[in-house]
Amino acid sequence: MIITFRKKVLVSFLILGLLFLSACGSADPASTAVQTPAGDITTVADTTEAPTTEAPTIEAPSEPSETLKQLSIEAGHIYLFGEMKHGDAEIMSEELKIWDAFYALGYRHLFEELSYAAAALLNEWMAADSDEILMELYQDWEGTYSYNPATWNYYRAIKKNYPETIFHGTDIGHQYDTTGARYLKKLEAEGKADTEEYALAQENCEQGRNYYNTDTEDAKYREKCMAENFLREYERIQGETILGFYGSAHLLEGKRAGSETDSMGQRIMDHYGDVYHWDIIMLPGVVKSDRITVAGKEYEATYFGETKYNNGMRLAFWRLENAFEDFKDYPLMDETLPYYNYPMKMEEQQIYILEIAWKDGSVEREYFRTDNYTWEGYLTSMRMEMGE
């Protein structure tokens, strides 16, 4: 599926900010660690004990992927799927289902939003008898959305159920002073300082260093590096079908969300054309039903779940049932919320509510309508003026 970002105001400022947080990947290595909600994580610093959580399971998926139901997997093609939020257990459970389907067809190359060094170390860990390497990586991720017990279980699930998986890291070297430095030191100790592997790892660390040493953490530089790294890795295994998981902002056709630079996905598409496919990971639907009063009238409302962020903010998604006729003439604002922001499949002629719960306990609601408005062929919701 393809969607292009060219409208004047595409997403509310709140969603745009969250998209950056969820899709950009990793925090500055020198920044203060992001605090996860109490009870969500077991601290692993200075210990060899693994974080514990029940989700996602480390067993093989019992149900097929919802995301893949409409997809035909072709040999020699590139399939990338976008995450709306890194470190989310539900999203990673869906990713395991997607990889399960690809792996069953004999495909083994998994591209991820990781540094070159991190992917290389994960490949070594896949053949190791202990989780020491994974633990070191996990500790390096402190301060990012990957520092989450669901991430730990995700990788252990891959090792247990898909042991022939080969990781490819095509992001810049975010943890250049920890993961990157440790990997370079390891190669030096093995007498591999003159190898291509060392040169690529060193170049990747330099990419991370350059990115974080700019005042703006230049998105243009990062997208360029990610695309170049991806093309290099894919060329090394050309002819193979590959699967990849990235932040959704990197996969959009056209400009990266919130910037004036071509996304990594657009650059890959320019190079490979129809061989490249992308979509957003969609989660299963209805969680519960309730009744909500809007503009003085009570409606049945379907709740599709919420996304929690490390800063304490929560986003909840609702659909008002049989409400379109009541709101079809409400004026629209010049703000859109494209389909990939929603945790479920959007439908035409519907009214959706985005409920924003702030850390201080306050709650705001934004209302969106899908009255057959599309942007380059893809359904998009428009925010309504409610006069409240």
C-alpha cells in the first residue's frame, strides 16, 4: 500500500510529534534514559537475569498474520512493514506472525532498524549457547523504546522458533559508543581490522556520530544513510526475498513524515520499482463497546484499544456507530489523519474519535470523518470542527 504526504497540513501536531517518537528509532547515546511505566520492565543493569514478561509469547504463533491476509509474497521481492511504535508487544507479536509466514516459505533474511553492529552481534548470539550477547545489546538500548521486555522476548522467540534467521541492520549507528565500539574492539581482537566487515561497522558508527553531532539530528542525512545501507545489504543477497520491520515514517512514499526529504522507502522504490512493497502493521480489531455522548446525543461506540507512550501519554481510538449522517455536514479542518495512524482498518463514511490522555490526567478528544476523501487513492480521515 502506498500513501503520499504532500497536503499542507497532514496530521495534527500531536500525532506528528508521536510519529517522530515512535518511528525514528533510538535516543541519543548521551541522553537521559527514557523511563518506562512502573511495573513494565525489570532493570537488567549489572545483572545477568533476563527481563520477564508474558508478551509476546516465545512460542510459535498460533494464528496467521492479519497484515498478510491480502498480500501475495513473490520471490525476489522486498517486503517492508512499518511500526507505529517501537517496543510495542502487540506489534511485535504481529511481526512474529509475519516472519513465521515468510520463514515457512524458506526465506531467512530479516532486515531491521538496527545498526550494522547490532545485527552482526544478534547473528552471533543466534549461534551462542547463552543470552550474554543479547543482554549486552539490551543494556545498550536503555533510553530507547527497545529497552522493553517485549523486545527481549521478541528476539528470544526468533532464536527459539526461527533459528536460521539472518539479521541485517541498515540504520545508522545509534549506539556507536557502546554497541559499535564493542563490536569494533571484538573484530580487532580477532585480527579482522583490515576486513570489509570492520570497515562497514566503522562507517556505520561514523554515521551515528555525525547524526548526533548535528544540532537538529538531520533527518535528511539519516534517510540517505538508511537507504544506502539498505541497498548495499540487499545487493549482497540480490535475488532473495527479504522481509523488514522499520518505523513507519521511514517507509512512506514521497517525503518522510514531518520533513522535506525523501523517505528511505521512496529511495528504495526509486531504485527497485515494483519489486518494493510496504504496508503498515495493522492490529486486530474490536476491544469493547460502550456508549459515548457527542454534541448532545448518545451513540454506541466501538473501542479499538490504546497506545501508551513512555512519557505517560495515551492515545485511544473509537468509532461512533451509525453517526455519519449526523456529522456529514460539519466543517472540516485542514488536518488529516491517514489510515496508517489507526490500529484497525478504516472504513468509508465513518466517524472516529482520537482520545488523548495526558500525563497530568487531562483528556482531549479530536473527531475525524471519512467521507470518501482519498489522497492518491488511499482513504484518509479529516478532522471536523466540533464547535465545542
